[in-house]
Amino acid sequence: MPEVKSVRAPAEAKEQSKVTLISMDGVRIVVTEEEARVSKALALMLDDNEFKEGRTKEISLCVVRAEMLRMVVDYMKYVNKYSRFKNFELTEAEAFRVDPAKALELMEVADFLKM
């Protein structure tokens, strides 16, 4: 009878670690850890086990409204998608667009998150 060997899934097939971001109004958005790391501030929290956030993978952003958090998450996903390509130039259609009426608040949030 032939020997049966167990087969393991490749490392990249493992489910990515998830992080929950919580807005000031209590909206919870789940992202991959890779997406969250687009923010240097979030990356620092996740890297340091001294921070509760690094252990629980749940980060409260008590100064960020849900609408802005959704936009930030969209940007994290956008960066994560396009940063993999070297020497890739975005076309006008692929550029990340921001409503000018929301740009100032979004810039403040991006600064807070060090993005």
C-alpha cells in the first residue's frame, strides 16, 4: 500500500491577519493587516505588543468619523493594489479621486494616521 503524505497549503494560501478599525461613531471596518500597515501610525501600534491594539488587532480611532474612515480604507486598498507594480504609471481613470468638499478633513485624518 502506498505511503500517504499530508499535504499542506502554501504559506500564501493562509488567511491574512485581519485588523478591525473603529470610527468615533462606532462603525467597525475590517481590513487586512497589510492594508492597515499603509498607515505608519497603525503599523507602529500593530508592531508593538505593548500596545493593546497590537495584541487584539482592534484599533479605535476616536477622532475619525465613519465616512472618513471608509475613505481612508478605500485608499489603503488602492495603495495595496497598485504598490505591487514597479514602474507602473496610473492612468487618469485609475487615479484615486477625492471629493474636493471632503479633501481638507481627509488630509487631516491622513496626517493623523501618518499616511
